[in-house]
Amino acid sequence: MTENPLKQKLQGYHLILGSGSPRRKRFFEDLGLEFEVRPKSVDEIYPTHLQGQEISEYLAQLKAEPFKQELRPQDLVVTSDTVVWYQGQSLAKAETPEEAFQMLRTLSGDWHEVITSVCFTTHSFQKVASAITMVKFKEFSDAEINFYIEQCQPFDKAGAYGIQEWIGMIGISEIKGSYTNVVGLPTHLVYETLMSL
């Protein structure tokens, strides 16, 4: 039986997913990886002059910081951050239904960028890779937005939406780039980077 090439490549590494996201965990499982989930909380605060991809790269690296003191030679920790970028502004996670409504009303009927940066850290090196996907929403009615927020409670997601949820099914008219990137992890990029270690 042919072995998973990525699993073969990572023999000798102890892979750590530094995220509590169930979506990222599922992607790691779907890639056939053996890994430990070890989330650590950080204050996701970044310098205000950063733009777009600079924000997600900064935060992905920031999330790796708490691991640095405890990494053993065989450890490889993967951390990531997703930013929804619209007209020069980062739309972070909504904390209330009102904030979520405002974000989705803002994105309605237009294109936005979803940027995910993934940081790979060992005790001797660090590498960051990023993917950008363009997403276009249809024009939403207030009823559609309210229904989605009530049904799915999208308060743990950048831009207050999950592409894999109801709003993505009814609302995304076009997408340019990686679908899994919008869910929260550009799996093609993770695969390529891990294979190139």
C-alpha cells in the first residue's frame, strides 16, 4: 500500500497544531497528518500601520511566540491567522449580533479579500506562507443576514461568516483562489511548505 507522501516526509517530526479551530484540526486530519493540538492564547494586537497580508503574517508569527521556549529539536508548530480585508480595512471577529450584521451588510454585493498566513516554527527556523482568495457576495437582504447570524452564531470567524455555512451556500457568487483558504487554512500551501522542509 502506497503511503501518504506528506506523512512519509514528516517522519521524525512531532507536528503541533497551535490552534483551537475545529476547522483547521479537520483539515490536518483530512491531510492524513499525525499531530497534537496545543492552542495557546495571545492578545491578537498588531501595529496599526500594518495592511492586509502584513496583519495576518504578523499575527501568525505572534501566535508562535509562546511555543519558542518549549520546542524540542523534533517539534514543528503550525500557527495561522485569517484576515478579511475590505477597502483598506480589516474586518476582525464580530463580538455581537449587531457587529456581525454591520460586517455582512458592508461586504454585501461586493468583492473582498480573505488572507490566511501560516507560520511554521521549529527550534531553528521559522517560515511564513500566505494565500489570498477573492470572494464576491451577492446583495443580501436584512432577513438573510439576520437568519444566518441567529442560526450560525458566526462570532469566531473573521468577517463574521463561514464560507462552508448557509451564507456561503446562498451568498457567494464568485470566488478566485483557494476555497480552503477562506475556511481558514490554505491546505495546498501547507502541503507544499511541509513537503519542502
